[in-house]
Amino acid sequence: MDLSNGSGNSLLLVFSLGIWPFLVHFFIKYLWRPWMIYRALKKEGFKGPSPRFMIGNLLDIANTVQHQLLTDMPSIHHDFKNRAFPYIVKWSETYGEKFFMWFGYEPRIVLSDAELVRQLLSSKNLTDSGRSPMVQKMLSVAFGKGLLTVNGQKWSRQRRIVAPAFHTEKLKAYVDIMSICTAQMVDVWNKILGEATETPCELELSAYMGELTADIFMRVGFGMDYKHGREIYEDINRLEELMIHNVRYLWLPGTRYIPTPTNIELWKRSRRLERNLKHTMHNRRESGSYGHDLLGLMLSEIDSEKDFIYTTQQVMDECKTFFLAGRETTSLLLSWAILLLALNQDWQHKAREEAMTVCGNSHPTMDSLGKLKTVGMILNETLRLYPPAAGIVRQAFKDIKLGNDFMVPKDLNVVIDLLSMHRDPRYWGDDGNEFRPERFREGISKATNNHPAAFIPFSSGPRVCIGQNFAMLEAKVVMTMMLRIFKFGLPSSYRHAPVALPYDQTSAWHSNSGGK
């Protein structure tokens, strides 16, 4: 009997010792640190809505957004912040410019001052800020530990490996591939137009742009066309959808390990995708030549790297990351740009004339693309009004001083509100909500009233999007080749309903149809 009691007491002691570190971690992460940040923000004069335990203001955010999305916008205009970020609009009106909110257990403030944004994203704060644990958790479930997810020295090492694939000389080799893929899409559209019973013919533009940019990236990234890489494309697309579905549970620890139907499908898709990527990598190594696509250039760079060992898993994570970011960014840019040209026929005419004058009937070249000033202005104005990321989130890993007197406390998340900053009258004048590409005629600095940090559609500083030049090059190729042949208008069925997705790398629309 005594022996039995002793064993029970021992088991109880072991259990107590085992759970103690977990309780300490829970207390610090979910109670102590949030409370310390709350006190620091109060001292700075910040106010905000009362949070619920663990979920913060997520329920309020979800309800506010859902209410806005019940209907489309009553008219076509470009001031849609109240639709994308209705909770930010609501709380800024209630508490003033200095307000904070709770995204689960992560406190957040909103920043739209160009100079403070420039300082936060500068090289000085490269290792002092980065992705928050919650954002990392969300992205890594589907895309692992690629460049999009990691911070600090890991990010610097991985950036050094992949950067050569995006150098200007390498990009030149991609222009022909972009032109070939676009020509094939032109043929598809011509066939549809030829078989149509009446013109103009109505198309769901975003779907075609998604397929075209996927085809381009499959060839440029993996040396295979959309048809042969369809399974990879479908898996990455579906992984993104599943990741977004799981956003609502981010605040709850351990949810990624629960065998829910969503998680089970996510695990299966991830395994199949990685099998296909491993097979592609194995074939490259067996052939004795890596090739000149992004995957081949990355494998070659890894072989020459002496200071850092890159695992097969890391290569796959980078492949998944590049496909998601590369395809989505350009697809959205092209879709919005063509929509804006459909609404502004004078600018569509100017762009078409420039394309014909500069390129004639030939495929674009690197040299000719550099001469497309009007197309460049249109793309910049599109990125200003409809940036790939509606907001950028950075967490402070230590206390960071911004400006003369604002201290960002450690663990605070800063939301850079691009929708506000890209329209702010201080930088853009009173017509910030209007489509006026001519504002970029003399460059970004002149367009922003000498505040270039007020225009950062691809972020800024050392962590600026590594593929921004690739995206702009691709968009110019597609726009030039499409405008030479097709005229775009807006069908009566079009619904203007922009929607910001719940993470800081992309935004999307609810529906869009384009005519030709």
C-alpha cells in the first residue's frame, strides 16, 4: 500500500515538473508580454477596442469584414479601404490615428507615414524586425521555410542563394519564354473570338491571366509547360486556399496538428507536391545538367555555396514560395491593369500606339521593353491603386525607435497600410483616388512629392520583393502583345468587389470580367 502511494506521488511529481515549463511559456507568451506591450502603448497615447482572451479582436474583425462583403460596391471607384479594411476605418474614427488592435494574441498598430515606414523597413532594422510567429505559422504550413517565411540571418543566407536567378542578365533569357506563352494565349483568345456568335466577346479575365502566368512560371521556374506541370500548379493553388481557410484558427495553439478534413487534405497535397518536386530535382542531378531555369540556377548556386548547407527540403520550400508569389503577383497586376484600361479608353489607346511603335509586329525584347514608358506608367499606377499586398506586417524583435519620439516596443506588430499610404494627399495630392498614370511621367520621386517610400507595392528596403523586376518584365510583355491585337472593354456583368486576403503578401478581387 505504501509502495503504491509512493509510485502515485512520483508520477504526480513527474507530471507537475513536465507541465511547469509549458505553463511558464503560456503565461509569458499569452499574458505577460501582451500586457507589457499594452502598458507601453498606453504610455504612448494609444487606445483601442477591448480584446477577448486569446482571440483578441479577431471576432470583431471577421464580423466587420463579413458585413462589408455582403454586397458589391455600388459604383466603380478606387477608394475601397472601407471594404478591404473596414475595422481599421472604424477604429481609427473611434480612437483616432493612434489606435491598436489585437490579432489573436498579437498586438498590432497601423502605420501609414512614409518616413516612419522607410525607417522600419530600412537595412538598419533588418535583423530587428520581420515576420511574426503567427504569420510564420500560417505561411509555413503550406510553404515551409522559404524566403517568404524566415527572418534574420536565415533570410540573408537564403536570399544570397536565390538572388542570382533574378539578376538582369538572367531575366533577359526569360523574355522569349514570356513571349511564347503569351502568343499561345493570344491564339486561344483568337479562337474563342472566331467561334463567338457575337462580338465583343466576354471573358473571365482573371482566370486566363492566372493560367498564363502559371504557364510562364512553370517554364521559367521548372522548365516544363503548364500542361505537364498541371499537378504541381493545382497542388500549390489548393494549398494556398487551404492555408487561407485555416487563418481563422491561427490564434489556437496546435491546430495545425489536428486531423481536420482541411488539414488532412493539406498534408496529402503537400506530400504529393514534394514528391513531384523531388522527382524533378532528381532528374536534373541525374542528367548532369541543371538547366538555366530558376530551379537549375538555384541548384548550381547551392553547389558553389561553401558556408551554408541547403537541404532538399529548403529547395522545395523556395520552389513553392516562388510559384505562389510569382504567379499571383503578376496575375493580379495584369488583371487590374487591363480593367483600368477598359475603364480609361484614352490610356488604352496611348498604350496600344506605344506598343505598335516600339515593338511593331515583333516579339518584345529586353531593349524594346525598356522603351515602353506609357505602359510602365500604367503599371505603376495600377500597383499604386491595387497593390499585390494591401498591407505589410512586421514584428519588432527588440525596441525600435522611429522618428524623434516614437518607440515600437518589442513583440509589437506594425501593419503598414499601403491602401492609405498609396492615396495619402500629402504624397499624391487631392486626386489620390483617381487613375492618373501621368503622375509617374518623371519618376517615382516626383510622383510622390519627394517621398519615394510612399510607393512600395513590392515592399522596400533589404526585404523588397526579390521578383519585382521579373513581375514588371512579365507584365510589360503580356500587356504589349495583348494590346496590339485586342481591345478591352467592360461588360455589363462586371461586379466591382475588391477583397484583401488575410495575409500580407497578396490581395485579390471578388469577381472580374473583361471583354475584347
